[in-house]
Amino acid sequence: MKAYLEALWANRHTTALVALLVLAAGTAAFNVLPRSVFPNVNFPRVSVLVSDGYLPVHVMLVRVTEPLEQAAKGVPNVTLVRSTTSNGLSKIHVFFNGAITPNNAYLLLEARLGQVTLPPAAHMSVRLMMPSIYPFAEYALVSQKQTSSAMMPTYAFTLKPRLLDVPGVYTVASIGRGWPQVHVDLSLRRLMSHHIGLSRIVALLRAHQGPYFGG
């Protein structure tokens, strides 16, 4: 080690010159580096989110998702429309080609979707998907044996609290079929024959539904 340091000191001028040449070559290479090797984040993609309480999936699909999809497909330069529908929630991603700027794509889509008549309590949010808006990550909870509804307790009571404990996480939201629901068809004639009122049926359902019933 001592001999190595003595050699460097003896040739200190040459070593400094070589370091300066390497630094100059690196600076020149950086200036002529093609910018196309980096991803173009200025892509025209718009996200549409519509929420309406706890409306059933089939109602959200017919009254919200499908009309918005048809309206979005009529906007110029649209190449792809993807949607996800769950209880009281519709999420639509609209992709444009490179012939339109992101801001123009956002304005055209927002104006077109504003002409769609939604349910009275529906709230629609249209966002241009840019890296400067908010950072996010999406994860899928899948199972070969359990349904989406059966996995909701795992998400709500295990995964969500742990994700919220991670520093920097602001909110955690789910997209899926939600909690299990039961549709009950009542026969008024049979209820009257047994002298049972509707209020009693409702009270029994409320007593057995649990604190996290979705509809």
C-alpha cells in the first residue's frame, strides 16, 4: 500500500490529468446522450372515477359505466377504453394516441362526459394521468379457492391497516365486488297469512347482518 501511494504521489500530475480527461469525456457523453432512451411520461391517458354510495353492480353498469364508455369512444383519437365496475363505483381509463396532446385529450373527454346523464347522487372525477398528480401503486388480491367477497375481510382487517401504517401512505382504496350481499324476494300474500309485517323482516335482517354490511 505504501509503494502504491508513493507511486501515485510521484505521478500526481499525470493522475490528475487522467481524472480531468475522464470527467470531460463523461460530460461530453452526457450532453450527446439520446433522450429517447428515457420513457416518455407525457402520455395522453385520462382516468374517470364515478362514485354513488352503495348502488348495486348491475345498476352502476347500466346507468354509469356503459353510457360513459360509449361517450368516451366517440371522442377523437381515443384508442382504448377500459372499465371496472363494483358496488357504487365505476372506474374508467381512456387511452389516446400520440396525435393529441394530453391537455386537449383531457378537455375533450371532460366536455363529452359532461353530456352524460348520471344518477342524482353520482359524483364524477376526471383526472389526467400525469406523474406530477399523485404517486400510486395497485396490487391485486387473488385466490383460486375464495371469491372476491370472501376475501374482503382479509383486505379490510389485515392488509389495509398494515398498508396505512407504511410511512408516506395517504389512503388505501379497494376496487372489487365488495362485501357479500343477499337479495330477498318477499311474498306479501304469505307474509299476511302468517301475520308478519315488513318491519319485522327488516328488523331481523338488520340484527343478523353485522356492522359492515354493504347493501
